[in-house]
Amino acid sequence: LTFQLEEEEAPEEMKAIVKILRVFAYSRLTDLYGDVPYSEAGKAVIEGIFLPKYDAQSEIYPDLLNELEEASAALGSGISEFGSADVIYNGDQAKWKKLANSLMLRLGLRLIKVDPTASQAWVTKAIDGGVMTSNDDIFYLQHDADNKNGIGEVFTADGNPRMSDTFINLLKDANDPRLTVLASLPAQKIIFKEDPDNPGLFIEDYREDRTVEERLDPDAQRGLSNGKDLPMLQEQDVDLDNLFSNLNDYSEPNRLLITSETAPMIFQTYAEVEFMLAEANVRWGLAGDAETHYNNGVTAAMKQLSLYGDAGIIADADIADFLAANPYDSANALEQINTQYWAATFLNEYESFSNWRRTGFPALTPVNYPGNVTNGTIPRRLTYSESEQSNNPDNYAAVIAAQGPDVLTTRVWWDVE
């Protein structure tokens, strides 16, 4: 698209918007895999490059940040010529400019472990350029019946996903009003009985529908223990700690609200920006008051759930009660800020994974289940597609030699120990 806009001599603001989207896409790719094809990617038609080399993430990141700086500078305050064809911001250049700087803030903070000086410089530049200032600036795509939410399609196809007790307990312990916006019990409960012909083996007896009130009962929400091993009873989903319990007794992502195929897909939020500003203040004294930014972040994270519909609206009084019961703790600031960032990015798995690797928060317990490929270590990246080994073997071999083994535990450049 960038090439096409150049050919058509399109206005600079249109090129800037495409550049921002390109940075967003490549930042996801490199954060997931590390070194990826970048400088030669997408050039099969225009330059005849069918086997692109892998660029080092240490070279990709500076270019991504420079692209955002250039894009921000090219954007004004009017309406882009994309107009209503822009399904994100309807051509509002000011909002795209805020997004460019907010992504710069995100990517700048990614550098904190590998290059703190550069991290501070880019964060400062992002703040000075102007980042998101309200939930009206959220970067998201509203889906409909003709353009379905991919995550929603997964939930439609698979009825088994359950919420981890790590996340459910975080919300329950804090009396977080997001609990039954994000989680619900399955539509049916399943009752098991002992098989009279096989003592010690339990079989399904009957099913019973739950009411909406039962499904959304905060006290009844229950997270599934990570790494639960159910050897002989695996096929029946029976919990060995409670033989009359089963998978349908555990919370799932709220199918009454957030898992629809027409739900919005959220990519970056004002809440995330406020948490990053709080962190920038804690680390470098930037951006004003950390506590104010933290409170703004929590408030925005709760209010943004209204994007899912009226049932996602959380009352101001409930938000105020939560903040009063869980006040900002300057002695534990980075953990508190980034744990809330983790909660705010639920269903944005790319960002949850990346920010956890960057900060180490929240503290997660690895699971060493039988047969796992990481020996109980939480993955640090995704592995490349197996097709690369046969389709692009020379460049695949080169990237392995440069980055390290193509395994889940190899760290990307910015994720140093």
C-alpha cells in the first residue's frame, strides 16, 4: 500500500497513516519472533525478492521508532483523504498523531532492559509529541457480521477455554468490578455420578441450565488451576481435587458479552498509555504525577469495557470504591502499575505477553506438566513457521546462527535477562 500511495503521489498524511499501521504490524511480528524479514519483506512483486533475509531486531526497532516520528510529524489536525474509508478514526489526523506517539511510547519502553538511555529518550519524545488523552482515542476495530472478530470465531468454535485461577483470583481478591464483565460461568452445569459398574470412575449423570444470574455471580467465579493433570479422568474433565466437579464449574471468558464475533478488537488503549506515563514518572520523573496517571489508567481500563455494550458499563461509584480499597502504592509502584496493565490488556494477548516479558509483572508461576517442551519455563517467544526451514533455508539458517536456537525459550533482543 505504501508503494501504491507513492506511485499515486498521495498526500503525506495518507502515507503517514499507512506507515503507522505498518509499524504496528511489524512491532507485533518482531515482538513475537525476534529477528524477522523486514527490509526485504513484501518485495516479491516490486523487486523480485522471494526469499527475504531476516533483519536483527536491534536494527528493526530503531527504524520502527523513526517511522513513527516521521509519521507523527507529517500529520496535522484536519481530516485525511482516507475519510470514511478509515475504519479506525474516520480520517481524523489528530487521533492518528496521538496513536503514532502512543505506539512510540510503547516501543520506547520495550527498550528499558536493553538500552535504558534510548528508552528514556524515545519515551520523552513520545510524551512531548502528544499521546492519547481519553478513551475516545482508543485504537480498535469494530467488527460486524461481514467482518468477524477472529478471537470471537475461536470462541465460537471451541467451548472449552477456561480462565486461569491466577487472573480470577487477582480480580476476586481485589473486589474488582470487572470480574463479571470479563468472566462468567458456562451456560450449563454438568453433574457426575460414580459408575456403578466401575467403582472410582465417574460418568455424566445429567446437565442443568444456569440462569444468567448464576452465570454472573461474582462469588461463584472460579479459575482453573494452571497445569491441572487429570490422568485417568482426562477425557471426562473431572477435577481430582473434587470428583463431583468438572470443567463446566470453572469460569470462561464472558460469552454473554466479550466473546462475540462482532465484538471490537482492541489494539492499544488510553488506559495502557496512562499506565506507561505512570511508569515513566516512577523511572525518570517524567509526565507529571505517577499516582494520578495510575488512577486514570484504572478508571479508563474499567470504562473502556463499555465498548462491548451496555452490560460492560461499570459505575463511577464502583470504580471509586475499587481505587479507595486498592490505592496507589509508591513502594510497589512498578509491580502495581504493570499488574493493572496486564489486567487492562485482557484479550490483547500480544501486548499482555510482551509487557510481561518486559517487566516481569505480574509474577507468574510456571507449570512443569509432563511432556512440556520448555521444562517448566514460561516461553519468551514463538518459533518460526516450519515451512521456513524448507522454503527459505539459507536465511532461516542465518537467523538461527545470529539469534539462537529456534525454541520457545530463546529471548528476543530487547528481552535480556
